[in-house]
Amino acid sequence: MNIIIEGTDGCGKTTTIEALKKIFPKVDFSDRSVVICNYMLKDVPMETRVDAYHTYLQNGDDRVIFLINNDAEELLRRIKTRDKPISDFDLDAPLYNEMYKETFKVMEQNNMTEGKMFMVDVTGLSLDDQINKVKETIETF
């Protein structure tokens, strides 16, 4: 099984994936999907995004988990502690967080997640709690 962890910069994807690989050694984890990243852009209309993701889910076996962190200050603080230059894209993390959240809600309301897309709200969680919450989601597959 391949599990793709999606979310904006600063939500803890990489750290969560590293921990989950130890918990689930037989599972392949990916940090973002090319398909999802190509459509999770400000200039892509919701309908186009949702249609692309629905087709992706229908035609594949991947499970996708959107990590959502609704604390804009926390997202930006995490981004600023990295050892790389901060881009305008990085500074838009709160906006992209909303896009992930709203996209998931639209898909869920229209029964388009195919039982393969999940959202985990990690707002205010410690790293251990975040990993456990994602682990619990994976255990429902």
C-alpha cells in the first residue's frame, strides 16, 4: 500500500512520515503526490481540482491523508525555523491550508473520496500526538 501525506509547508509531513515508516515498515509513504500538487494551486478552480482528485482516486490504490493545521502562526513559525530560504509560496502556507481543507470538505460532501482520502486536523498537537492521530487514521484502512 502507498500512503501519500499531503498538506501545506509547515504542517509536519516529513517528520510524520519518518515516524510512520518505523511503525508501518511494510507501507510505502510519500510526501505529496504530483497529481495533487499540480492542482492544489491558487489559480486552479475548485471544480477542476476536485475532478482531478476524484479521477486520481478512482483509478489508483493510493491512500491520501491531508494534514491540516489551522494555526497560521504555528505554520509560519515552523517554516521560519527551516534551514532554507523562505519563499512567497512558503508564506502562503495558511492560504494553502485552507485550500486543502475546503477541497476535502467538497469531496467528502459529494461522496468523492472513494474511501481513499482522509483529513487529519493536527492543529495544536504535539508531534507525538500528531503521529498517533495519523496512525489511528491509517489503522482504519
